[in-house]
Amino acid sequence: MKTGTAALVFFTLFSLTASLFAGGTKQSGGLTIKPGVLTVGMEIGYPPMEYFDTDGKTPIGFDVELSKALAAKLGLRVEWVDTAWDGIFAGVETGKYDCIISSVTYTEERALAYNFTKPYVANSQLLVVRTDSRVKPKSLEEIPGLRLTYQAETTSDTLATEWIGRTGAKVEVFEYDKVMNCFDELTLNRVDVILVDSVVAAEYLSRPGNSFEITAEVSNDEVLAVCLKKGNDALTGALNSALDALYAEGALQKISQDVFGTDVVSSVR
């Protein structure tokens, strides 16, 4: 799932309430930076987790529905700050938003620098090819000599980079800022295989007339969680309580069924 480091950030605000947020203030007098609002950092371009509807303006997807449900459980409105992935962690550190709900993978290394809630989705890494491909790699060991693509600054990137560096495998790598570009390149036959999250692959393989297939699961130990500034224990605790309540009510399971057609939340509870 998504990973990354801080870089120059350009922020565009998207809000169901259409209100404007200057950002950058510190929390005071309550749980959130802006009274009455849960402000969420999100890279809105990662279907089916977070992306724009056909109008090109309305955010939809699993994380969008989750953030709305969490905010409602806390008695808050929700606003989204759409930001490039390579700067999303800098934004939560500097107070541009309260938290990141954007397919963030929990890692022990990242937990040293940020607060995390309990996990809310299970995820794995898959190899995906065109159905008419001449190659059907069943493991990373079968990708040398192929054209491999993945989204930069993600766990797919980390997994591939570490494996290639450790083994010295000869692989032609194509990195893109958006996972959608990876699937576009595969569709155009400019690459041979994508390394991608299972939650994302599910979206593309469910589309009518799609020409993709999964050939291998190469890791299955990832979980996604809400990411907050280190030390923001009050909001972390409140979000954990909200997650527990949403699961107990069946709301998380319903969001999962609506988006994925299956339950990807219960296994991490």
C-alpha cells in the first residue's frame, strides 16, 4: 500500500460542505484543528480506495466513506485535502489536516514517526498482467527480463526495490505517480506486469470487459490504518473508539461489501 517521504506539497481542498480551510494551525480547544470538522489528508486518485466520481469533483471510494463515517461518529463534518502522495506525511506533521485516511500501510518504521489507529483493512501485494500476455509470472523470481511497473513511493515500490537490490535481478522498472498510469501502460502493452495492492487490483479486475488477470500473490501481511501526527493521542483514541463502534454496528463491513463485494475488514479486527 502507499508509502512515501516528505516533499514539496501543493494542497487542493475538497469538502462536502464546500467550506475553505487555511490549514497549518495547531490543535487547540478540542480534538481537531478546525472546530467541528475532521480534516483528512487524502491522495484522491487511488481507486477503489479514494478517487473522483464521473463529475471529476466528488470524492468517492472506501476511504472516503470511512472518513465520513468516522467524522459522523465523532459528531463532526469532514473535509478532504487532496494532496500529492509524496507530500502527504509532511502535511499531517505541519498541521494541514488532522489525519491521513488514504490507504496508508502500517509499518513498524513508520510507527516510530507517527501515531496510527487500529487497522481497518487487510491488503496484499499482487502481480497483475494482461489476460493475453505471453508471460504469467508466479513469483518475483520470474520477473527478471520483464518490464515491471508500480506506483512510486508505495509498498509495491519498497517491495520491488528491496527484492531487486538484494537479488541483483535484471528488471526494467517503470515508476508512475498514479496507479492509474500503471494500468494504462499495461493496457497499451508498454509494460509486462504490475506489482500492486490487492485492494486496487480488485477494482480493475471487477470492471466489465477488463483485460487483466492476477498471476501471483507475493506478500499478504499488510494492514491499512489511519495515520496521525506523533503524540496526537486524544484524536487517535477517539478514532479507535469510532472504528470499534462502526465495526460492532456492521458499518465497516457494509462499506467493504459496497466497494469490494466482499469483507476485507473482519480479518484485521
